[in-house]
Amino acid sequence: MEASARTRHARELFAPLGPTYDRYACLLSFGQDPRWRSFLVSRIPPAAHRVLDVASGTAAVAIGLARAQPGRTVVGIDQSPEMLAAGRERVEGAGLAEQIELREGRAESLPFLDGEFDALTFTYLLRYVDDLPATLSELARVVRPGGTVAMLEFGLPRGVSRPLWELYVRVGLPAAGAVVSPGWRDVGGFLGPSIRGFWRDWPEPRLLDAWREAGIGEVAARRLSLGGGVVVWGRRP
């Protein structure tokens, strides 16, 4: 399956950012991104010995999963060889090369058998796929019955926090990104419209229904940092 224009754009946008991604993702999110990833990892039960991390990027979640449970093996998959190169350096530096394998691939067509993993995580993925229900079904396919599926995505704050969020993503984030590099300036200008568009098309009730229709049960969601991050998780029946 050939990558769509949306998928190619995401790959091109983030490809140059691998070496600096984790540092500035933390800085530009006011330190919240690592907290969100940590909560995502906490949704995976200790009994999950083999975990797939989709859209693994620089392997931050894969490293968190491996550290959370000694002896756990993690396979990280991402479409960007540039991000994976940065991820492999991080894995080596963390001394986790025996536990973590990083591979190039796409969420829409995973190169794994049905039920091959005890659990699956994915981060900032669904905004970049053309067919969200089909992608969720493909993710669920490779998780065994009883296994956990969990995701992290940017959220839209509600109430009094929303105007402050809008000010930041419209003005502050692009300006801060421009100080770092042209690549981060482009990401800063891209994220606000991307996040708004996703939640316009997939408001939380519709998104959770899509999870259930993909064969994932016991679906729950938690809004973090006044709604700036959202973690969703569920279990294969």
C-alpha cells in the first residue's frame, strides 16, 4: 500500500527533527509530553511481556515500556527512517538494545501475525492516517485476546483553558519553534490546525465508538494537563 499525501507530509515534516525531537517536544509542551507518555506506559499491565509500539519515533515510549518491566521485549515501528535512527541511538544509550527492536513500517499495514503481541501502544498517530477505522482494526488485529491497546494524542482543552491554548498554538508555539529552527517553526504552525481538525472530525464519543467497532472493549479515556493530552485505552475481548 502506497503512502498517502497526508502520510508523506507527516514523514517529511518530522524527518529532520529526530536528533532534537525529545528535547524540544518537552520544552514546547511545558514539560507535559513526558508526563503524558509516562501515563500511557502505565496503562500497559505488567503481564504484557511482548509489546508493539506503533509510531515509535525516537523510541521514548518504547524505552518507557522496557524500563517499566524487566524482561519485557518491545518492538517499535515507524515510517520515518530518520526518527528511527535517533531512536536507535537512544536505545543504545539507555542500554536496552536487548529488549527493544526498532523497525521501519506503517500502521496501516503491520508486518505481524494476528495476536502476536500482548499489548500495543501508539502516539500521535491517528491525525496522520486517511482511514481511521481501518487503521484501528489493523492495530487491534496484532494484539492477542485479553491484550491492551493504548494511545496518546494531543487534546483540545475546554472552558477557560481553551482561549489560552488557542493563543499558544496560534502565536506562541510557531514563534517558539522559529527560535529553534525552520523545521520546528513549520511544526509549530502545523500542530494547531491539525489538532483542531482531528477533534472536529473525531469528537471523543465518536472516537471511542470507533475503538469499540475495531474490536476493542472496556474503552476508557483520560484527559491530562487541562485537556492538552488525551490517553485512550481498552482491551481485546
